[in-house]
Amino acid sequence: MKKLSRSLQTKYLVLIISAMFILPIAFPLASFVVYLPALLVNYNKMEVYQSDEIESEWHEKAMTLQNLTDSEIIDSLKETVNELEHSSVFWVDNTGKTRFTSNEKARVPEIWNASDIVLFMKESYGGDPFTVVSFIGEEKNGLIVLQIDRKYMDYPIQQLENYFEIIYAIVVGLLLLLFIILFWLFFRTIQKRIVRLQSTMDIENQNIPSKVKVGEMDELGQLEDSFNKMIERLEVGRLREQEEEKLRKELIANLSHDLRTPLATIRAHAYSLKNEDISPEGQESITIIDKKIDHLHTLIENLLSYTLLSSGKYSYKPKDVDVNRAIRLSLSAWYPIFEKEGLEVDVQLFEKTLSWRMDPNWFERILDNLFQNVVRHAKSGKYIGILCEEDKIIIKDRGPGMKKKSEQSGVGIGLSIIELMTKEMGMIWTIDSSNEGTTITITKP
């Protein structure tokens, strides 16, 4: 039951059901809210003017003024103003002149003509303020006018009739707005939790995302909890992977060191056998053994170098290096091998002194791996070209390309070493290979 009460589905259904029950009664409720203040008024203690009584008394008042002097008429009108609170009166004599007005702020013309009087009576009829016009003595002494604001003529509940539709619409609108806000808050909360979870999952560089704070244990809370458990398993797996990687690198390094001694012993014995008087077939076998020992030695060196590079333990000492000189030194060591394999060597160095910031030993290792790759996999093309420009070095061959397997194809660890070294020194290297040859370009840092 507790789990059900925390469910997002349950909360959503509660909102829907509440809306279904409350909205139908919203309209009578709005009417009740509109009229409630007026219903709470004590009408017995309120003094409200009755229009019929006021009109009748005002006509009687006019009849009593027909034989009075001007000053007596004015005094009588002042008494009326004092008796009828919130009222105002004015008197226009038979010549059309305003003789008295109780409200100095009222816009009462000083001189009236017949059309002004007719227009005034037409505009005042049924309007606000409530207006009564009465002639004194059958129009012999002019007319008197009584005005009272309509709000003093009706009870509060009657005054609401003019504003009922507006207030009613406001109350209903507020109820609807309340439900809209509740629904918005409901979905806004869900959206914020989803966005927070999504932003946590959007990570770069293959990092493990951090855990999220688990809110209520509803459907989203269960998802957040499952996400955190997944993160825990990933962290454990990553830690185990790092430990295994560390052990693997240590094992490779140890094996590389341990294999050097027996290889050196085998090479020494093979060299001794060369000086013995053996058959030509035996000499050929010794030559093959010697080549395989060289190949295995190179693989071990590459494997050890790759392990040290990937773990950041390979010695790196950058300095300004004369590129032309470094290429010449490397070629001098490899030229006999190129000549032995029948390769045409095309060298075009930069015409001026060229200096790059890099580790000379790393650069020598890169060139050795590239030259070795040509000798092993592209010697059938009988060509190697070395082009040195101001900002790049280009090495070409005319072999079958990297997609075709050669007799001595391996795991490509030499190229992996080149990639790690060039990346560490800030260089960019690219490979363009086809069945007509391979072009490798190294761009300066």
C-alpha cells in the first residue's frame, strides 16, 4: 500500500479524479463565493434609499416651494441635502438661470435653455446617479433636481448583478488555473528529475557517470536507484579491469625481459653453428633460425615499448632535433637492408636546416618501425621514397597495400607504437593505402 501511494501513476490519477469531482461543482461554488459577502451583510442595520419614496417626496417638496421666496427655497433645499445623506440638489429658475447648487464641483450650467433641459432629462433617466426632476408650482418658479448615487439606492446583493458575470468568470478561471498549476508542478518535477538523470548519463571520454540523488521511491526513484546500482557495478568492473590491465602490462614487461636471455643464447649457438662444417641445408636452416630470432627480438622490443608507452613509463625527453640529420642517420643504418632486398631508395630532404621539437630516440623508433614495415610487407614493390618538407615527412612504397596480408603479417604493434608516440609528441600521422602502395604522412607538432 505504501508503495502504491508513492507511485507516479497514483498521484496522476488523484489529480485527474480531483479535477473530475471539483470542476463540476466549480460553477455553483463560484456563485456562492460571489454572493457570500452580500449574504453576510446585516440588512436590518443598513439604510438604503427607496427610489419610489424619494421620487414621491421630491415632488411633494416641489409643491411646497411654489409660494416661497428665493431665499426660503434655497434654505429648504439645504435642509433636504442635510436630511438625505450622499445627495446633491440644484435649482434652475424660470429664466433658465441656475440659482443654487449644493455641489460646487458638479458640472451644472449657469444658463439653461429648453433643449439643455430636455437633453439633461433624457440622459439622466435610468442612469447613475439616480435623478429626480420636479417643477416648482407648475413651472412658474423653474425646476429643482435631486441626485443620489445608485450605490446608495440598492442593497449589496442587488449591486452585484452588474458585476456577476465578471466575478463569476474570475472565480471559475482561478479554479481552472489552480488545476493547471498543479498539473504543471507535477510534470515539472518529473521533467527536472529526468533531465538531471539525462545530464548525468551524458558523459564524454568514456568516463563512468556519477551517482544521482534518489528522490521519492516512485517509478523514477526506482530508476534512479537502479542507475546508481549500475554505476556501482561499472566502478567495480572498471577497477577490476584496471587491476587486470596493470597485471597484464607487468606480465608482458617481465616476459619481455625474461625472453631476452634465452634469445641471446639461441643466437650465440646459431652463430657458433655457422662456423661448423655442416651441409648446405643445415646452413640454410641456421640462416632461417637467425632471421626468426631477429623477428622475435623485434616483436619483444615492440611489445615492451608498447606496454611502457601505454602506461606512461617510456622515457620522453623532447628537444630541438635536426630532422634532415636524423633521417640521414636512420637511413645509413637501413640502407644495406634496402639494398639487400633490392629496394630503390628515393630520398628528397628539405633544402634548409629543419628543426622540430621532439624526442630524438622516439623519432628514430618511429622511422625504424616505418622502414621495417616496408621491408616486411612492401618489398615486392621494390621502392621506398622518403620526402621531407618544412612541416611534414612522407614515406611511400609501392607494395600491395595494408589491406592485403603479407607473409610476415603480425598484430600491427609497430604501427600502434607509432600512433602512441606521434600523439604524445603532438604530431599528426595519416595513412593512405591502396593496392598500388602506401603513403604515410607525419606532420610536425
